[in-house]
Amino acid sequence: MKIAVLGASGRAGSEIVKEAAARGHEVLAIARNPEKIAAAPGVTAEAGDAADPEALAALIAGSHAVISALHFDVPAETLLSAIRKAGVSRLLVTGGAASLEVAPGKRLIDSPDFPEEWKPFAMGGITFLDALRKTDDVDWTFFSPAALIFEGPRTGSYRPGTDQLVTDEAGESKISFADYAIAMVDELEAHNHSHARFTAAY
């Protein structure tokens, strides 16, 4: 499969590029600073700015899917505009955990111990997901990680979920970037969550 990864030099993006290429996919790795993208078989690094939908559309045209590992400073409609112009049918988004439910009708961001300083960024992810949920003409998937996503080993193990925060027997919700990338590429290949959100954690 030919895929384009946006934000390919970041922590999530670089692991997704690595995982997808290792499985034999043809990866176009796009970043503002492509020199930061590790060279690997099957990976082509290109400079690109997702805030410029016309230029991005030209870059991603011909891809079977786009995986966005961007921060939420690029609005959903800007990215969707590029997807539409390029004629790409699928968009998978590295999302945030804040909108996951910790109890019926109660989101993680609404928890009393959710750090106040994280809320502006977290709201960006929530706004992005809300925009996707109003989108019918692009086959989107929003992947919320565990509450804690960290640099760690690739274990090849995770537990999937949908709209509820996944926690372990100690009540913790966490996953490494490497295993997050496995779950993302699994979704790319299995296509289980069309027009939907899912999550994964240990």
C-alpha cells in the first residue's frame, strides 16, 4: 500500500513510518524538516507543510491513505481540503486521549486531576475529532492513544478499545510510541474503524 505520513519526523510519526515500511508499505514521509527522517528501505522523505492544502494535495496525490501525526495547530478542514483535492479516500489521525470516556458521559479532560496546562492542546484534539464526526465524504479514523504515551520498547502487544479509556489491572493507561505505531498500522491494514474513533493501551 502507498501511504503518506504527515509529521513523519515526530515521535509518533517516526515510529509509524518505521512500522509501515517494515511491513512492506511504500511510505512517503512528509515533514517540515525531512532531513530529520531516518533513511530506510521503502521510505521517501519529502518537505511539506500541512497548512498549505494546495501544496500538500500535490504531494499526497496517488496515495492509498494518509496518516496524520501532526499537532492540532492545523485545523481539520485544512487537512480535509488537501485530502479531497488529492483524491485520497482514507485519513487516519493520531489523536489525543482527552476525549475518551472514563465513566459514562465523563471524559478524561473532565477529570479533576487532568492538568490545567494540558487543556488548550487537548481541546485541539477534541475540536478536530468533532469536525471529523461531521465529515461523510472522507473515510476517516481517529486513533486516541492511552493517557500516557512514552518512549519505550516495541512489545507487539496492546489491548484495543473504542470510546472508553483502556486501563490495566493497576488502573494505569499507557502505551509506548512503538506499540502505538503497531496499532495504527494494524488499523491501516484491517480497516476496522471507518468513520470512527478507537484507542489502544496495555
